[in-house]
Amino acid sequence: MANLNKEYPRPQFEREKWLNLNGSWDFAFDDEKRGLKEKWYQSFPAQKKINVPFAYQADMSGIGDPTFHDLVWYRRTFFVPADWKGKDILLNFGAVDYRAWVYVNGEQVTFHEGGNTPFTTNITHFLINGENELVVRVEDPSEDVTIPRGKQYWHEKSASIFYTRTTGIWQTVWLEPVEQKRIDFIRWTPQIDRGDIDLETEILGEIKEGLALKVSISFNGMEIVSDTTAVYESYVKRSFNLRNRFTDRSNIHGPGWYWTPENPNLFDVELELIDSNHVMDKVKTYFGMRKVSIEDGKFKLNNRTYYQKLVLDQGYFPGALLTAPSDEDHKRDIELAKEMGFNGARKHQKVEDPRYLYWADKLGFLVWGEMANCSEYSEGAVQRITTEWMEAVKRDYSHPSIVAWVPLNESWGISRVAHEKQQQDHSLGMYYLTKSLDTTRPVFSNEGWEHTVSDICGIHNYTSAEAMKKAYESVESAVSTTPADRPIYANGFAYHGEPIIITEYGGIAFDKDHEDQEDGWGYSSVNSSEGLIERYKAQTEALLQSDVVQGFCYTQLTDVEQEINGLLTYDRKPKCDLSEIKKVNESKR
């Protein structure tokens, strides 16, 4: 089985030495729940082979079985490279859906709950000389609607807006060697008004005299900062001025070095943890100088009003589901969206792979970071989504491309939020929790309708162009609409001047390969490429011509399974002349 995911999986925290564990693993279903009783973690009854990191439901896994199997097991062996001797060995998982128990050489080394976020464990003391065995047991409750599952359907057959499930490992698994003293975490906060970049790091290991952190920052290949500071505690915070100290040497003064979709300038960084002149750890990272703010009812990027032209992106791939077949697929999705004149994407109901966010940073593409939601409310659901959302925000905080946070969407998991105080409090809790973790980005309390307190008034509208023109003649008419018979604000809450963005519209179904559109799903349908362009133009111009609307997000980038409402087919073929879509999008700056 080919290993198609070969790139380093954590591009904002990159170490030189690592071992990719993707590829062929032994695999077994455990429908009868025999695995723990029979100690499969010590004696594995291999039933099949699976191509990690693709879920067993995906064809690219080599299995391609969409039926329910709530318990699955993985196994592979590995050798620790000889030049890693004397190092601590970390085992990393990009994402495993949903609960994972990990065993090394027959002993459990860690447990993680949450299908969207990474986890790491130190396996040094469980290793043996020679061949080591790694076993992963995964539980993914297919019909549990109180776990954060996003678009993964709780019925076996996909329908409406829900798709095939992803069970188990779906992002890269890898090993890396480290010293006991090492850099554990990095966070970047740009301060463009004063020309500074703030760096926060966390250090693991014994802190004693002689320990130092060296920071080297480069722009366009020229080093502009070289700073070494003594480390006296595990948390280190530094601020570096980029505007004033280095203008003579680097020519980076002014907006030419800001990050925008049009000019995605990035600063490359190397961090070294040094103990008495010995380099204990070296990490490569990067940042962008970018500010997001809301002022006078306008969304601003780097203190300038910025009109967001987004496309809804589900992040699904044919034969691969949530896992991109290759790094090039992440890049290509962004390139195709930009080719159509979109300047960003709302990654819908998916905490996206860091490799996608890397390409968004590098190519210049705005991203709204969104949590995969539960479908029903419970106190257990609150605990699950809250814990995982905090992990997601921490993981993605430093990406300049991310300009908004969406913890909840369309009242999913809070279906009674319009009138029920407990669910309103959960909505408020997710909003204020996110604000407590990140003061630099706008946050939604509930995207699309039934807002409590949100920094942006996001509205979903799948009506006609004529209806949208009338709806957005004034602020009053905009916030009085009732998409899906839902009020824009929950009972007791109201609009207070936030930017109004139409965060879902369109959804025009068109299957260019079949005249009969009835087998696919969409909010409305056309039967030709020309019809798709015409309706897209009418609906989008209704928004572009409104003085009330500050941006939009069109549904959607690609078809997904039974949904045929993409501008591209599921396999990323254009359904119409993409330059015509670009003409519409660029008719207003």
C-alpha cells in the first residue's frame, strides 16, 4: 500500500528528525467486543490490512466498508533508528476518531477522546531493543449523537447534508526523538499597530542555570532577529519589534510585510533550546503579521475594511473522506477557490488538517476555524465539545489564515437555544470560552441563526436572488429574516451593530454528467453550466449590491457524495467556466 501522506504533519512546529508510521497496518473489526477479553493488544488476530491514515470506510484504506463497526483495532511494528539512542521517543497522532487506547509492546501508554485533535505520548520506557509493536484500539459510537461528529451521519447510508463516517486513524501517525529538555509549545501573536510579534513558549524538563532560548527570525531569506535569552522558568514570553529595529537592514517597513490573501508574507523562524552551549532542541516555525478587528460594524484586516468572499468547504475527498489523499490535494483546493475569485473558506463542521492551514497561510487564503458539532444536547455533549474545542483553538491559534472561530453552527446540539436558557448559556459559554483563549479574532456564539452574543451576525439564506435583494435592503430587514423558520437572534438577545455576513447561500445543484438532477441533493437546481453561472451571478450580485452585507460564503466548493451543489464535482472538475465565477466575485472589491 502506498504512503501518500509523506510531508511533515505539523508545519508550524517542525523538527528535523521524525519517522512516518503511515502505510500498511494490520486491522481487525471487533463487533463482538472480544478484543479486551482476549488481549488483542498482546496477541493480535489480524483480519485485514489497512492503509493508514485512511479510515476503513474509505476506499483508499484498502477496505472501503461503509457499514457500522464501532470497535476497531490497528497493529504495526517499527524499529527505532539507531541514531536516536539515548533520546526520548514521542509517539504522535494527528487525529483518531473517536476514542483511542494506545499500546506499545503489550502495555497501554495513553488514552485520548476526541476525533478532531492531536495527541502525543512519551513511549521511551515502553520500548525494547529491536522490533517494537504498536497497537491502537478505537471506539467510534456510530449512532451516538452527543459526540462531536460534524457531517458524519449516524445512519449507515448517507442522506441530505450528512455523509459517510470516518472511524479511527485519519491523520498522520509519527515518531520523533527529543531530549528531556525540549520546547513543548509555541504561540505567535502579531501586534501590527506597534510593529511587534509576541512569542510564547513552554519548556519541558529541568530548568537550571545555563539554559537559554535562541530565536532567529528571517524575512525573504534575510535574518532580521537573532535573540538569545536566559530561561528561568518553563513559560517564556518575548516580544520582537519588526518595524523599527530592522528597517535599515530588511526593507520591511510598512504594509508591504503584512499578511493578506493578496500578499501572504510569512516570517520564517528557528528556535533553539540551548543548555550550556549544547543544542537540546531545534524547532522550525513561522508566523504572519496580520490583525483582525471589528470596528463600526465593519470587518477589518490590518485596520482596513475587508470584504470576505468565502466558499463553504466540507473538506471531503472521493475515496478518502475526511483525509486528503495527498498534500497536493490540500493545495489544489485552495488554488481552485482562488481561481474563482474567493479569498477564503469556511471549513464546515471539520477541524481541518494542519497541512491545509499551512497552504492557506502560504498561498494567502482566509479560513474560518469551525468545530465539528454534536447533533443533540446533553451535559456529556457539553463536556466533550468544550474539551476538544479548547484543544483545536490551541493547535491552530498561530495560523495567520484563521480569522474567525465558529464553535457552534445552526443550533446543532442546541436545538432549543431560541427559548431555553440552559442551551443559551452553553452558547454563551462557548463564545466566552473562545474569547478567553483568543482575544485576537471574532467569535460566533451560533453561526447562521439564533445567535446569543456574536462578533459577526452570520445569516444563512437559501432563497432566490429576488428575495435576498429585498431581505438586505436595510439592517432592520436583514435581522428580521427567519431562515429555516429560525430567528436571527435567540429570545432575549438582539443585534448590536455587528457586521452582517451571509454565511451560507446558494447551494445550487447541478450534475453535469446527468440530465436528471433528481438523484442528487441541493437547495435549488439548474440543468446546464450556463444556468449555474446565471443563478450564481444573480444570487451573488444581490449580496454584492447590498450596502448592508459585509461579505458572503457560497455553498459550496465541491459536490460531496449525494450533494451535487458544488461549483466543482466531487473529483474537483469544474462544472462551468470558472473565470465567469471570478468575474462575478471580483465585480466588487
